[in-house]
Amino acid sequence: MDPKQLEELRQKYIKNPPEGMTAKLVRNMTDSDLLDMHYFLIEDDDLDEDELEEGFYIF
């Protein structure tokens, strides 16, 4: 990902940090940590409401 895209992503999460995080934490993240966080926040966005991913679930 190019530096401009990374900065746009960082600004997105600084303006609206994920639950349990602060803008300061996002600002100080490494590029790699920022991309990892982004991936895990959007990984299920392509699933339908009734669709579960295959895997092991503990309820």
C-alpha cells in the first residue's frame, strides 16, 4: 500500500477510532499494525447476515 493510502487510512481511524482504542494509539501505530487492525475490522464485511464462516466456534 502506498504511503498516501496509509495516511488516509490512519486519518480515518484517528477521526473515528475502533472501540477500545484512542486516536493517540492509532496515531502511534506502525504501518504494519495499522494494516493488521484494518484487515481484522473489515474481514467479515463481505458476509451476509445469516452466513457464518466455516471454523470452530465456542458459544
